[in-house]
Amino acid sequence: MIGTIDVIAMGEPMVEFNQTREGDGATFLRGCGGDSSNFAVAGARQGARVCYLSAVGNDSNGLLLREMWRAEGVDDTYVRIDEEAPTGVYFVSHGEDGHRFDFCRSGSAASRYKPGDLPLEAIARAKVLHLSGISLAISTSACDAGYRAIEHARANNVMVSFDTNLRRKLWPLGRARAIIWDVISLSDICLPSYDDVVQLSNLTDPDAIVDRCLRAGAKIVALKLGSSGALVADATQRHRIMPYPCKAIDATGAGDTFGGAFVARIVAGDEIETAGRYAAAAAALSTQGYGAVTPIPTARQVYALMGENTAAESGATA
């Protein structure tokens, strides 16, 4: 990628096997996933110039991810190939209590990423650096690389975007709390999920959670509330974003879609309320298909849904 990068996303890409309703639940759809990769695709489908930063194995799963990024217009120039480690995979199963994830990621190529692997000049050319709690939790070396990337971004006036994405199986809650709150303090855009921050703060009121993130140092907070929508705020304004109607069948990656769409619109110059409403529409559309990547909508689809919803609210007819 030559010139300015709108968003450079850093983390662990994975190949996904998502259970479908076919074959009495014995059929799984192979696709691509990983929170920061989903975020990157969501941003690219909204028109942002996105670059991805990670490592994959020299295997068919790594090749699948590379083919997907290139098809989506996500620059993979800075994705390393690790000849000694595999690409991580995970399985998604669905039941009455929602979806369940089972991961096979120990020793993955991305978990072996280290500070010396960072393309510092590319980070300095970006408008936003994005990473998540998972980006920091997969290994000590990956965490160190994340901190080094943040340090370099801030030194070069690059905004930092951070999604909490707490995964208790990856690290002890005490360590997660310490690192996640520290990175929130370094973030320009904080994208917490409600369930995450309840565990990280013992707060349950959405406004109190947003206040906590702002006090920690985040400049913009977009709190994801799942089926209840979102709450977006900065130091001077706060807006409750209502959810868009949808026929949800699989919520895998919906939060990543929200984040990628939100940051893409902030980079494009939207105010936080406008970006929040757009991101909520994108997230709603992403739940209407199986898998993390395939259902992510394009900008045209998002604007169509927003227009339809506006018409319905006003009582207009086609």
C-alpha cells in the first residue's frame, strides 16, 4: 500500500468452522475470522483503506486468509509467514443459549509475533492503529508488540482504536484488567462490549461504564450493548443508539463489524452519533448470515437499511 493508510489493524487472524442447520448440526461452514481481521474487512467494505498486521502459518488456512484479504481489498503486505507455526482455527456451534466458541490457537503463528516484527514506518503512515484485548492476550511477545505499536502510533500522531474483547480463557482476570484498562487510557477510540466491562469494572449501568472509560483516558467511547444497541460518547456529548431491526441467525463477528464500520466513518469525518448509527446498522446486517466475514455488509447495503428504517419511522411508503 502506497501513501496514507486509513486503518492498520493488528491481531490474530483465524480460520473459522461455523455450524449450520444442515445435516442435523453436523455440517460446518469453513470461513475466515479473528476479531481484528473481521474489523479490517468491515472497514474495507465501508470504503476505508485498510492494512492488516499479523502472522500466519505456511499452510492452507494461512493461504485462505491471504486470498480473502486480497479479495476484500485489505493490504496484507505486512502479514508475515511463519514457517514453524500453524494458523489458528476455531469452531462455532449454536444452541439455545447462543453461540459457543472452541479454539485451537496454542502456538499459532500470530501468537509468536514480537516487537521486532513491527513495520514501524507503516504504522506511522496510518490514521488509526487498531488492536484488541485478544491481540494482547495471545502471548507475552504479542502483548509487547501491541504496546510497542501503540507507543509508535502515539509518537507519530496516529489515533489508537481499541476493542476490549475480553477472553477469560486466554489470561487471568487480574492481568486482563490491568492491561486492558491501561490500553484504554492510551486510546483515542475505545470500543468496549458491555459484558466485557461488567467483568473488568464490576459496573452494570451503561452510563457509568462510559464514564469509567472516559475517566481512564479514552477520547471517544462506543459501548456495544448487543441487541440493545450502543452508547457513544466523548467529553462533550452522549448518544444512545437504538438497534436496527434484523432477522438475526448468527451474531458471530457483529461487534467487530460495528467497530470496523464505526472507525471507518470516524476516519471519513463523521460525528460520533452519525458514526454510531451507521455502525449499528452494519452490525445488524452482519447477523443475518452465517460466519464472521461473509455477512459483513457493504456501504451501499448499510445506507439502504438506514434509509428503509428512516422511511418506516416516518410512515413513508415506497
